[in-house]
Amino acid sequence: MKENDITKELYSELEKYEKAKMLLELLENDKEVNELLELSNIVTMLRLHMNDHGKMHSKIVALNSIKIYKILNQNKILGNIQKEKIGGEEEEIIALLIGSYLHDIGNSISRENHELLGVIIAKPIVERLLREVKIESFKLEGTILEEILCHMGHYISSSLEAKIIACADGSDMTKGRARIPYESGKADIHSFSAMAIDEVNIKNGETKPVRIEIKMSDTAGIFQIEEILNQKIKRLGFEDYVEVIANVKNEKEVKYFYGKD
């Protein structure tokens, strides 16, 4: 899928949220944000031969996050922002949008500890963006920074919002997203497994509220699920909310339900 298609779908998901739409436009055109995302890609893709951690990835994670949040909301599962009266539904969407968009900017300095570096870089940007849409809330800002800090699963999250972002981040795994490291000659299990993933869909679940359905051409894709997505789900305690289903071509369906189910 092209970036323009992702952007259109993201705007469509934000249709009834005026401040969130304004924020997406601000993020798309913000010089500082764009340059930090570009530099993040230089570090991860060109220097380290990893997959995309720039603007396209940010938009995919934002889209995934909002889809997951909406399904949870339909199931009467509220984020901490609403439960603790920090804000309403639109504030939830805004926190997910900004957190998703900025979660990887720490890579612009270093891949190592990029979550913590991202919090330091993002703080003044988050403050500035919230002011632009007339929101002044240190509590909302704190939730957004926690999303950035916890997206890798290395830090324990206290909010549902941070868990959503980590899950959404781990769901960006289709083969088109892994083509650059693969074509640059990085021949390892990460590149081969990512090339096996054909499609990722987020929908209503059967045993849990959210289902992440992954279609793959080869069982090598299982590594991508078990070592990246599943690890984030387990480390951040998101097991009660999501089921993961892997459909391998000409093979039996693999189901991950977690927890007691």
C-alpha cells in the first residue's frame, strides 16, 4: 500500500474528530517532525539495514492504533484517558495519533535506547502540538510520552493507550515493508520471515475483542509473529484484548489466544 492510500484511510478514520484531523495535518507538514523521521530512516535503513522507521511507518502505526482503539471502544473498553477523566474520546484519538507518529523519532540519535531518547526529543514537540489545537493538559502529555517509552515492550506500561501503540507497532510487518533490508542483502531470519507476510488485517475478534489476522506465504513468517508482535503483547499485558490468527498458505491455521482462553 502506498503512503497516499494510508493517509487517506487515516483521514477517513479521523473524520468526526476535528482537532485530530487538524493535528494530522500539522504532523504531516511539521518541518522538525519530518526531518526527525527522515533521519530515523537514515539511521535504521541506510546505516543499520533495518526496515522503515520513518513517516510511512508512523502513519501505519497511527492507523493500526486507531482501528484497535475503536474496536475496544465498541466493546465498552475505555482507555485510561477516559476512565480517569483526563479527556474524552477525541483526546484518546489525539494521544494515539501523536504517540504513534512520534514513537520512533529517538532513532534519529541512536537505535539503542531509542524509546527513552524519543521521550526526550518528543516532549517539547508534544507540548507545541497540543497548544496548536488548544489543549493544555500535562496528564495527556504524560500519556503520550508513556506510549513512546513503552512501544518496544522494554518498559512496563500503566495505560491501555501505551499497550495499543505497542501492538499496533508490532502489526506493521507486511513484506513490502521489509523489501529494502531484504534487497540490500541482509539475509537473516528477520528479513526472510518479514518477506513471508502477505497481509495484516485488524478486525473484531471472536474470543477477544480484537483480532489481528495475518496471511503469509510461508511458515517463516511465524518468526515475525512470535518474536516481535507476540513479545510486545505479552510484555505489555495486552493479552486480554487481542487474538492473533496466522493463515499460512496450504497449511493449518495457527492461533494465538494467550491467557486462559
